[in-house]
Amino acid sequence: MAIRYLKKADKTPETETQTAQTVVSKMLADIAEHGEEAVRRYARELDHWEGDFIVTPEQLQANANAVPADIRRDIDFAIDQVYQFACAQRESLQEFKVELHPGVMAGQRVLPVNVAGCYAPAGRYAHIASAYMGVATARAAGVKTIMACSGPFRGGPMHPYLMYAFQKAGAHVIMTLGGVQAIATMAYGLFTGKSADVIVGPGNKFVAEAKRSLFGKVGIDVFAGPSEVAVIADDSADAAMVASDLVGQAEHGHESPAWLFTTSETLARDVMNRIPALIADLPPTARDAAGAAWRDYGEVIVCDSREEVVEISDRYASEHLEVHAQDLDWWLQHLTCYGSLFLGEETTVAYGDKCSGPNHVLPTKGAARYSGGLSVHKFMKTLTWQQMNRAAARDIGLVTARISRIEGMEAHARTADDRLRKYFPGEAFELGEPVKV
């Protein structure tokens, strides 16, 4: 395989992982022991917030009334897009029953979890889209209780437009609470008495680590890291658009990788020449984030064939993957590892991040090799059931008894023996040799 790095990253997403693990482990232990007292302390020390955590219905209504009509209209449109897509996903999950053997009925029920926790970050930017990505999807799943958390925004209360997005999308409880303490609060049911069954939503490395650490106690959407983008481009691509899209995602944060995989070295060099000026032209906050991300995590790889590009792309398994190349159907059929795929120049990642419909909470750090992103399925449980008549219990019982004894599990075998004796008295069966050890 002939590939060439025109730019290689100095760091990887794992570079800062150890620091986050140490901090989060200490915080979770503290909150588990001291509960709401610890949460209040962290909110005060880390976010300088001493107000109430749960937003009242009156505050929500006053906030909604204060949001300008044009902003409400855009947020409402985006929520509807996400909700419609999630409803279509819900309809793809079917309950069924099937007769596997004469008299053996088995089936599947599809039920939502009872309580979902949805998080939206409140750090560098006002992550309004993250608010409805989680809540609207949980609502489409039919979750009975949806809790939503986001921290104070830049020293003040929760961002008013983000609060409106939570409310409009369908959250039942909205809390002004951020970071590790928000994730722990939803997991342990603090302040609400309702422990989340599933917690979803993006966040910084500390939030991601808190979710990872609590996985098992609660379900989570994905093992998440910093946002990633990869662009596949051939010589038909517009270098200006490719460069713009790489910078557009690098502004997420200092540790957000941006990768270009291409069959054209000419295009690659053109893109690399354009990126510094695009970063320099950004406002200070975005310029700082994108500059560090491109410097430390940006990569440009040139391949000899599109088959090699596919192999490289699947190895990286990017969270967001754009294709600026000819024959889009070919790429759709051959690419297999990505969080979400954006086909053609017209379909930039930012559209998916904000309002096109599919969810923007997606796997990072290679997790797209084995997992998709947040969907209605994350809030659903596929539960199996089975029922059989006595004739079926005879056939199933014989095999169960013999396999159990082969495995050395005598108590299992005897549950089958007991039924066979009860239902078919006087009949002799070959049940295997009883376990002696």
C-alpha cells in the first residue's frame, strides 16, 4: 500500500486521557459518598453557580417568551428535522413473534427506557443543537421522563436559547448543571429522585470520562472523545471547500482532529496552503481552538488509489466523514467505518451538526468500527419472551437436560427432568449421565 503523509499529527486523542481519568475518578467517588452536598460544592467551585439547579416552569415560560421569534423558528425547524428522523428510526424497530419449533413461541418486545438523561455542553460555545439532538430523540423513543442538563454559560445562567431548545424538544426536567457533576447527578438521581437509565450527549474529556466510568450503572450513547472530521477528496474537489470544512470542524476544540485523505497531491497541497489563512480569519475563540487542533492533530494523507483511501478511512473510522469525489455511490457502497457520512460538496458536516436530521452525537476515537452514533435505538430495549406447550417442553427439555450435563450443570438439567416426570409420567427418557463432581 502506497500512502504518503504530507502532514502527520504530533498528538493523538489519547494524549490527555490519563489526566481526565484521575480527576473524574476522584469527583465521582466524592459525589457517590456525599451526594447533593458535593454537587453543590463542585457547581460553586468549577462553574461559580450558587443558584437553584432545577429550572421552574415559570422560568421556562419567561425564557421562551424572551427568545426572539426568528430564533424560535430556526430552533423549532431543527427540532422537527431531528424528531422526524428519530421517528423513522423508531418505526424500523418491529415487535414480532415466531414459532421456532412446534409449540415453542418466542418473540420480541420493543420498549423505551423509563428515564433518560440528556447533556449539552456549556463551555466555549452555546451548544444549542446538542440540546435537541438528545431530547427530541428520546421523545421519539417514547421515554417517560427526560432530564436535561447544561451548565452556566460564561459565568451566567444557562444559555437562554439552549434552555428553550431543551424545553421545546420535550424535556420534562431541566437543570442548570454542567460537567462531571451533571453526569453524576443524572446517574444517581440527585435532586430529582429519578436515576437515569441512559445518559447521552457530547462534552469535554471530563464529561466523556464520567460517562465511560459510569457505564454499566447506566447506559450511554457512545464512548466519546474530541470531535473529528475526515474529508475524502479526489482531483475533482474544490480545494477551497475542503479547506473550509476541515477548519469548520477543527474549531470544536484544541484536541479535535481534522484529516484529509486524497488521491491528488496537488489538491492536498492547495488545501494545506489555504488552511492557515482561514484559521487566522476566525474570531479569537474559534481561531485559538482551530489553530491548536490543526497544528497538533491535523493530518494529510495521499493515496495512489481510491481503494487505498477506503482502507485508510476505515482504519481511522472518523466521527464525521465527507466525500468530495466523483462516483458517490461507489463510496457509499465501499466505506464501512464512520460515525456519519456526508456525500458530496453540498452536504457539509455543519448541516448535520445543526439541523439536517440524523443525530450529531457520534462515535470518536475509532469507535465507529463497532458502533453507530446516538439514535432512537439507544433509548430502546429489545426484550425477548418465550412460551411453550407441554409437547414442546418435552422436546426442549430432553435437549436441555443432555446439554446441561455435558456442561457439568446438574441443577439446570434437573429443572428439565422435573418437568418431564410431571408432564409425561411413566415415560423413559435419555437424559444424559448425571454430573458426579
